Amino acid sequence: MLIPELPDYLTSLGGGEYKGLIIALFTVTALLSRPFSGKLADSIGRVPVMLFGAGVCLASSLIYPLLTTVSGFMMLRLVHGFSTGFTPTGQAAFLGDIVPAHKRGEAMGLLGTAGTVGMASGPALGGALANLFSLDVVFYTSSLFGLLSMIILLNIKETHSGRKQFSIDSVKIQRHDLFEPLVVVPCIIMFLYAYSYGTIFTLLPDLGAYVSIRNKGVLFTFLTVASLLVRLVAGKASDRYGRVPVLKISTFLLVLSLLIIGLGNTPWHIMLGVTIYGVGQGMTSPTLLAWATDLSDQNFKGRGISSLYIFMEAGIGIGAFASGWIYGNDTDQFFLTFLISTLLSLVAFLYLMFGKRPVPASL
């Protein structure tokens, strides 16, 4: 709901040149929180971790309307990032507890589908509320959804059998808590893919305006609907044929879509590219998540999943910041910005084609 409207909101505060930080700052704390969320999910349980993330989302959305300065906005983006740092880690670990390995891809696809429904409807709903009422109404509606999430989570039974009471030791991060070496290959692929995701979410509103698309949320809707339609199929396919074959197809689609977007100069070109990107994204995310869960130590699923998300946040954050800096509000730089994302996705595709990869014991 917020992403399509935040660039104009930041501009109204006098910070238009900092658009690249909208996504980048959000991902900084999301990234930093991952080791904590992974360790807490493996100690105090999955549900408390999800609840904390939803609570941060609720509180942050209530504070946005009170901001009057660019620095205040930037600080809140940092705080808001904790919501993404905690809830998805708890969700994926929760599913890992209750779903057998041979259906894990399908389950992660279903989780992704649920999130994509929100991502598909959110931008359009946010744009409509902003146009009909005000941006404050968008923020308050976002906080309402955070509250509803918390109510649902309070009625979910904890699945982690070895959970402990919260203590200071629960948040003391040791070196081994920072990264799970077993999932290094999915993490590398995730970083290369996520860079383009940061680019897309940073530049899509401006790119839409450049090609005369009035409703900035429409492009996000095309992306997320395409992602929605393919997630369940891709998840089942990765269970049946393996994670890597599905990822080869998905990364190829990412390369193709980014080239189309970078070369596009009409609404139809951009919509086509964004739609293909959505298909590639919808195949890549759940498959990588299932692969990382396959490879993780069964006693430390939270750590394996948080490692994957660390690389995702790093990719999105660096992609958003670098793309915003390269673009610099100069429409002539669109092609170069998307070309860099294309090349990184190409590296992921080539690695999957020719590199040495770990094979999950369950598959």
C-alpha cells in the first residue's frame, strides 16, 4: 500500500533526491534484524517472532502521518524495516515445522501466494485511498492490517517443541548465529536476484510516469498478479522436478524481463516487461526458500532461513540505493540502471547452468 505513494510523500517533505533510500533504509534494519529473528525463532518460538514483526508494522504506519521532516522519515523507515526482518522468518520456520519435505515447495508457494495477494491489491488500494481521501488514510489503513495480523497470530498454536523462555541470552548473537554455511548457494542466487528487485521497486513509479502511466500502482499490480498466478505451480514443480531446474527457468525470465524494461519506452513495453518479471520473481522466491529450508540443519531452521533473508535484504538494499544513485532523477539513465540488474541476473542463470551446487538430502 505504501510503496507507490512514498516517493511523492518524501518529495513533499523536501527529500525528492533521496528516493533511493526509501527501500534501502527499510532493508538495512530488516537485514540487521535477521540474525536476531532467526535465533529467537529457534529459541522462544515462531509465533512471538511473527507477532513482534506485525506490531512494528502497526506502530510504524501510525507514526508516518506525524512526520514533518526528511530526517524523521528516514529514521522511521529504519524502524519499519524490523517488521520485514521478523515476520517472514517466523512464517517460513513455522511452515518448515508442519510441512513434509516433499511438499515444501508447494507450501512455500502457498505462503508466497498469500503475500502476493496483499502485494497485488495493496498498491492499487493505496493509490485509490490516496486519490479519494488522503495519504494519512493510507497509513491508518496499513496500521489496521497490522492489527488484524496480530489478532490472527494470537490464535495460532506454537509449533517449536524446544522453545525456551525469553532471556538476554536469546538476543546475544554469536558468530555462528550470523550465517548458516549449508545454505550459501541459495543465498548467492538470492542476492543476485534481489538486486533487481530493489531496482524495480525504486524506479518503477518514476518509470511509469516517464511513459505516461498515471496510476503508479498499476505497474506493481501487473507485477504481483503475474507473480501470484505462477507461485503455486512453480512450488509444485520444484517439489517434483527439483529446485535447480525451476530456478534455471526463472532466472532466464528475469534476464529477459529486465532487458525489455530497460529498452522499453511505451506503457505496453513496460507492462510486458513487468509482467514477465513477475512470473520470474514468482518462481524464484518460493523455490529459493524451499531450497534453503531443505539444506538447513533441522534444529536451526530459523538460522538457515534468516541467512537467506539476509542476502535478500542486502540485495534489495544495495539494488535500491545503487539504482537510485545511478538514476539520479535523469531519465536517460534508465537503460544503464536496468542493464546492471540484467547482468547480475545473468550471472545467477549461468551459475545455475554450470556451477557446482549442493543437493538437499530430502530430494
